[in-house]
Amino acid sequence: MRVVILFGGGDAGGLIIGPNGVKPIPPFDPRVRVKLRATLALLQASEQLADDELGSVLAEHAESLARRTVPEVEKDVGEVGPEGGVAFIDMDAILWCGNEPPRIIPRGPFPD
């Protein structure tokens, strides 16, 4: 199992947390970062439109995009496994992509 954490939307590098410890990684591929950011944006829009049919369509597109993007991350960092995943930390939210559908983990306020 591996957990990949991408900071600052992936352009600030990240960490791989796995069975052999913690390993820093450099800034991630811009094309992968765009796909993760788009997944997050689709999920955020689907939450805003939860009472509309379009909300479920956007959530489906986000899930499809995440299923295609996680393997691209795995090409660079190795398999995350069924219990692992990718945490994409952007300014306003954290996107978690793993074995289940992607979800947003809300961020608390930044400390002063």
C-alpha cells in the first residue's frame, strides 16, 4: 500500500508514504496535475448541483477522470494498491482518489 500526497496542487512536490517509509517526490507532471485539478473541480461543481440531475452527471465524469488519472500517477510512483490512494492538496480542498470513487476532504482554516 502506498499513499501519494501532492502538495500545492502537485507543483510543490509531494511525499510517497509506503511500506518502506516516507520518500519525497519532486513536482509532479503538469498534465497529471491538470487532470487531478479537473477532477476536484468536477466534484466541487457536483456538490453545488447536488439537487440537480447535472450534479450526478458531473460526479460520474469526475469518477471516470480519476480512474484514468490514478494509473498515470502510479507509473511514476508505483502501485498504490487497494488500500492506498492519491491525496491532491489544493488551496481550498483535498481530493482523495483511491479504490473507491473520488471524494473531497474539506480543509480547515489556515492558522494565523
